[in-house]
Amino acid sequence: MLFTDRDDAGRRLGTALGPYAAEHPVVLGLPRGGVPVAFHVARALGAPLDVIVVRKLGVPYQPELAFGAIGEGGVRVISDDIVRRGRLDPQAIASVERAEQSELTRRSARYRADRPQEDLRGRTVIVVDDGIATGATAAAACQVVRAQGAARVVMAAPVAPPDALTRVAAVADEVVCLSTPPGFSSVGQWYRDFSQTSDEEVVSLLAQSPRRPAPTEHAEVEVEVEVEVEAAGLRLPGDLTLPPGASAVVVFAHGSGSSRHSPRNRRVAADLNRAGLGTLLFDLLTPAEEADRSNVFDIDTLAARLAAATAWLGTRSPVPQAYFGASTGAAAALAAAASPDSPVFAVVSRGGRPDLAGPLLAGVRAPTLLIVGSEDHRVLALNREAQTRLRCESRLEVVEGATHLFEEPGTLEEVSSLAENWLSTHRP
């Protein structure tokens, strides 16, 4: 298996790790090359991203043979067996530790800046690298993570030789590797682009990944209540979820043939709730109106009801609001956001039809994220054309391997991660 670059490898690895999303893991990238891969894994799983800075403690006369490892927080893992067989005295051990501790401190300060370390206690932790050559660094990272309190340690990499995986499997609970090719000589040979990752890129990727609190047994949970949204003289049924201390509320606009019960929108909404964002899902049309197919394409009416719902919600919750629209609902969201008095701070479109907002696109001021599947060819072309008509800050994100409904493994998780990142970045 040949990877285009670390982004490609990360997306593929994220798909393979999809089942771990339910465990609310922490994803740790080994700097530097492992961080771009880990970035896409974290996105796919809707998980927080951090670095795992470790230093192997090598036997002085045979540096490749590690007698232990150290990590942040004063974590120290020593193999008494190797120390004994290598006849290492305390002075030699202390000398190696001092040198490696100095380098660990320097790297931690460079990568982490003022960002506190993720709390790993009791969590499932996925350690990611861009490839495993000998397994020594990966094994050291797993041991350090375990010593930092992780309940379950998963080592993940795009490519590795079988013998290295055996070495890592001895210290990890599970190992996930996409390819174990014969004739392995180096990690770089399995990438078309294996250019060096800079310290600046590591810092930037960490900054783009918002932190999320770990779920706890006694933590307050969000409360979902049934509401009746007042819009245009109608009372439209909805579900409002406000986690404790919610910093914003995301109003969902469902697409044609869908409703507030859309399983895909509900999945994204649940992910946003776990990240501390409130959500409102409501029916834009009455049952009688839904019977007439033309109503689902009446963008003006849908946008007016969405704007009315925004005003109604503003009287009940003072926190900032954003829109998340799917299919025709994305056009309604953009049309509503184009109103001069729209209060929303951001718009996210999933598999949307922004083109249906027509000339109103030029009036949108809220930063807009367009998310489209790579295999949704027609809609992707429509989004690219519509983006040229937006005058606000905008970005088009293409989810590899996804079709219009994002039914492929890991694709909807990537939608949630992209949406959360966008909303967290632009939240007032």
C-alpha cells in the first residue's frame, strides 16, 4: 500500500479506527511526522489531539538498545532486566537521563507552548505515528502513556514491518496497522511525499484541534427537551439540547425528505453536544406541507422559518447561535444568514445545495464551511461554484471516500470534527 502523503495516510487510518469513536479516546501524535497523521485520525473520531513527547533512554555503548524511556510529567519507565544485563551503574543511567530530559523539556515547550497536556487517566489513548520502523519509539510511547494513567493503549500507524509490530504488541493493548509490506527498509519508501514535518506545522495542527473534556461518571449531562418553535404563526415541533455551560447553540436545518429525526443530523448534533455545544433540531415544514414535494425546495419559506426560529431561540437562550444545514437545508441556512440582521456567527453545510440560495450568497457575512463527499461529484461541483459567490470567509472541505449521505465508515465522524473545529474557531 502506497500513501500519497501523511494527510492521505491519516484519513485512511482514521477510517480504520472508526469503531474507537464510541470510547471517546484521546489521540496522541508522535512528533514530528506522526502529528499530521494523528490530526486526521482525531478529526475522524471526533477526539482531542495532543502530542506524546517521549525520549528513549539508550544504553551508552549501544544507543539503539533502550533501557527505558521518559515522558512529560516526570514519567519514567525503566527495564530492570536490560539495566542488569547491560551492567549499567547509577551514574551512567543518571547521565543518560539528564541529557534526554533536557531534550524532552525543550521539545515539550516548543510543541505545547501554553497548551496544557491532556489528562489520560482512565481514558482510551490512541498513539499515532506516520510509520513504525524498529518499534522502539512506539513501544516507549505506549509505556509512557500507560504510566500516565491510560486505561487502554492503542498503537496505530499506516505502515510497519511485522517484527516491529510484534515488539509494540508486547506493550500495547491493541495495534492497528494498515500495511505490513515485505521488503520493508524505511517508512519513507511507502509515501509518494515524505517531506519533513516542521515544528511550526506541529504547533499549527495542535492549535486547530479544540480540546474536549473527558466524559466522567458523575459529570452533568445535557438535557434534551421537546419544544414548539414559533415561526410564521406556526408551532413547529423541535428538540433542544443544552449541555451545562453551553457556549453556543447550533440550529439545524434538515434537507429535503428529512426531518428533525434525521439520523445523520442527530449523530452530528450528539457529537457537538459532547463538545459542549447546544443544538436545536426542528421541523421546518408541517406534515401537510411535506406532502407537497415542491415545498422542500421553497428556500425563501424555509429561510424565513429558520430566521424566525433563531429569533425565538434568542428569547430563551442568550448564547451565540450558528447554523448547520444539510442538502436544501444548507441553502435555507445561507439565505437566512444573508439577512442584514442575522445574528449567527458561523454556518456549516453538509452535502448542501448552497447554489439554491442564488444571489443571496453574496450577502452572507458569517464564516461558512462547506463539507462535501469526494464521491458526490455533482454536489461537489455545485459547491465549488457557489463558493466563488460567497464574499465571507469560507472553506470547502472534501471528505475522501464519502458519497452524498456520508454513509461510509468514519465519514460522518469527520463531518462532526470539521464542524466542531469550525464552530469553535469562530465562536465569539
